[in-house]
Amino acid sequence: MPNKPSPESNSRTGATQADSTSCAAPDTTAEVDTRYLQILMGYNPRKAALNILEVFLERLAPYGLKPVEFSVMSTICHKPGVNSRQLCNAFDLLHPNLVGLIQSLESRGLIERQPAPHDVRAMGFHATSKGLELMIQAEQIATELEMKKIAQLTTAQRKSLLTLLQKIYL
């Protein structure tokens, strides 16, 4: 007959039934050990981004811009005539997802489609004056937020951090 663990113990963890049904409340004040995670390349930029993103969402809420909308609008403002294929590639978006986003920006009067000068069948996106005005304000807020969040870094450290992060994804 195979040797079965007794109902009072868990052979994998060594925990007894009394341990797992204890009425003691978990200690929620204890620090969590994230030392291992802090050595992972994916963990650190994600934590930094989430730290910035929380305030970013709050500050850009009055402008009605989500992070991906901000990114697309910024790109359209800085590269008038950019097309949907270029935007999908730049932001790893699926075309159906971009279509809804573009329709939303158009319906708000922030962008418009115009024929590409080299191919009248192709359409490029251009910011309207309303869109440009909105993005000047939104980019100002984003810049101020980032500068505040990275104030403890020297100029050289900021440049180095950006360079190193971009080596991973560019």
C-alpha cells in the first residue's frame, strides 16, 4: 500500500492542518522581501513606470488622455502625416485597437486624416489646432511630472538611464 501523507500534515510544505487552519490573522505590517525581484531587469523599469504612471493618469485626467492616446497624439504632433502602420509598429498595437483609438481622437476634434503627399491612397494623421493646443499642455505636464520624479538623479544619470533602457527595446 502506498505511503499516503496523514491528513494532519502536508508533505510538500511540512505544514500541519493546525497551521493552515490557524485563526491568527496574517501580519500585514511586515515588510515584503522583494530582493530577488529587484535584481530582475523587467521588474525595475516596471516599478519605476508604475510609480510615474499613477501620477501621470491623475494629472492627465482633465485632458481625457490615456497613456496610449498621449503617446499616439504626441507622435502625430511631432511627425505630422504618420500613418496607422507606423503607429501600430511604434507602439506594438494591433490595427483593430488603433482604429478605435483614432476614431476617438477624431471625434474629439484632436486629429484629422489627410492624403499622404506621395500616395493619395494613403492617409496620414495630423493634429488639429485643438489637438496641438491640448498636447502642448499635456506634454508640459508630463515633462514636469517626470522631472519631479527623477529629481534625485543627476543629468548624467538621467541620460545614462535612458540610454540603457533604450538599448533593451530599440
